[in-house]
Amino acid sequence: MLNRLSTILLSVALVSYGCKTLTSPFSKPPTVGAITEEGLLNCFTPGTSVNGQPVWCEASAVLFDGNKILVANDKDMPAGQSSVFSKAPNTLSDSTKPPTYLTQPAFTEAHKYEDFARTPDGKFVFLTTAFDRVKPNSHDWDGYNTILYWRTGDPEHPRVLAPDDNSTTSIAYRQRIAQVLATNEFPGAIPYFKVEGLAATDRQLLFGIREEGKSYSEFKHRIKVVAVSYNVDKTNRIRLADDWKLIADFNPANVESTLPQPLALSSLEYDPKRKRFWLLTSLEANGKLDAYLWSIKPSDLYANKPFTFIRNVQGQPLRLGHKAEDLTILDNNRLLLIHDDDRAKTKVGLRERQPHQAAYTIITIR
């Protein structure tokens, strides 16, 4: 649903801005954004259920690969369907056009997807799970620790990111991330963490950490970034180096003290045109859902400096009113955000979200 008021206000702001300077829109950090479209995406057929219980679309990852919109749901789906699917950009909110499900074994054997990423040259796509579960002395939960990748445009042939060619999960990397996140309270390696962000530069993968602590029921919300180098070999297989490093630990209250707490990382993306990273922080507490948008240039991220806060044209925080989970770049000035509102029947305009739907938002940036 087009938000005409926001569009008009943004246009006025941009015209005013343009009268003051002729610099490139990419020469300064983006600070102003407006919601210019909202809608509801149908993830699967209404009434879909498992064991007699309705399945909710808890969309957690989104990517525009130039030809289609890829979406991942962080919940498992019934047989014959998949948590990962695609739609044509012009049919995103068209309920008559069903998604195309990616049902290859690699997609159905991994669990709890959280974020897509694409290399700046556009050649490869990544999809990571949360890495938030492991069962001692068992491989039952290894599928929660998986990173998939494939050549752009060829999701029918995904590969598992692993130190070797035979692994079916990426569990081998979990301990290295845990070691990098070690604290005084948890020396050596942190027992529990949750990945919710993934970004790719031309040399590194960057993992955004949302939670860390003793266990899934005893943790603290975080905005941390862990980086590791990668290379592509002659067979187009991607290998990670062993140079894992914690590069950022951000507290949004130091930039904007009026924001609600606890805010935590829900997406991290690299924008090769702007040469900046985008960050989503979200809140899910006491029935309240909200999210905010930030950006930062690479040198500041690696120096652990604060992110730049995105505001609306009136100078107030750009509130999203949903638990935004991931974002993708549509073009020079537009970002598509997908929301995981869990089982809350949030609204888009006058329409109430149903279990088979996920809300999305398009933000125009300056």
C-alpha cells in the first residue's frame, strides 16, 4: 500500500536538499528515509498446517538478486514445500501468484534461516541459519548451523560452506565464532549465541550477532559483528580462512538515548554502490514490535565506531512498527525490508496479517 503522505514529504525534502548542493547522493552518509510502500506477502497457501496446527510465516531473510525476490522463513514447512522460496518483484503482494519453493535437500535439511548476503560482484549468494542450537554428543541439531551458497541465478544447486567437500552442515565453524565472542564471564568460548545478520564484501563474510550468553533462555541482546576472510577456488567453491575476529560492538543508546530497549541486531547488509553497510535493529518485548535503520562506512565499522541513525523527514526516528528481520537493496535509493512479526496479527493499512503472510516495507533513502 502506497503511503502517499510519506512520499510527498520525502520529495519535498529531496528537492530542498537538491537546491543546496549538487554533490552525488553517494558522497555523504544517508540520514533521511521514508516509508514509500507497504504490503503483505503470501508465503504459502492459507490454512497450511503441521500436526493440526497452523503454520505461521515468520519471514526472516530477503534478497533481490536482480531477477527475483528470494525469501526465507525461519520455521520448517510441511513436506513438498520449503522455508526458502522466490517471487517475481512485480508479484510480491499478488496473492494469485504462488511462490516458487526451493526444495533441494540442502534447503530442507537446514533449519532456522536468518539472513541472505550477496558478493559485491554479484556472482554468489549466501544464506545463513541462526547457529543458535547444538545438542551435545549428537548431530540432531547440526542443521541449525548451516551456511549455504550458490551462483547467483542458480539456487537449484546450493553448496554447504564447510572446510571440506563432504560436510552437510557448517557446524565446524560454530566453535570458532563462540571463541571470538568469549567474554570475562565466559572465557574461552561463549556457550550460546545467535546469528541474525550476514554481509559479504569482496574479501570477507561478516556475521551479525543478536544474542549471546549462557543459554537460549539466559542471554543478553547484542549488536556485534564478527568477520572472517574467504576466497573462491578454481572450482567455484568458497573457503573460509581462520582469521575470525570481533570487529564491532555497538550500543544504539549511545547515539539515540530515546530509543526503546532492548534493541538488538536483526540484519546486516553491504551496499556496494554506496560502499556502506546497513544495519537493522529490532525490538520484541512485552508485545511491542519495532525496528530502526542505521548505516556505516566500512572504515568506521572496522574501527568499532557508532552507526549513523536514519531519521524521517521531520528529523524523528524512522519507526517501522514491525519486527524487521532483513533488508535488501532494490536500486540506488530503495531498500526492501521483510518483517518477522512472529504470530502477532499486525496491520498494514486496514489489512490484518494472516498466518500465511509476512509484512514488508519499502524505504526510500537519501
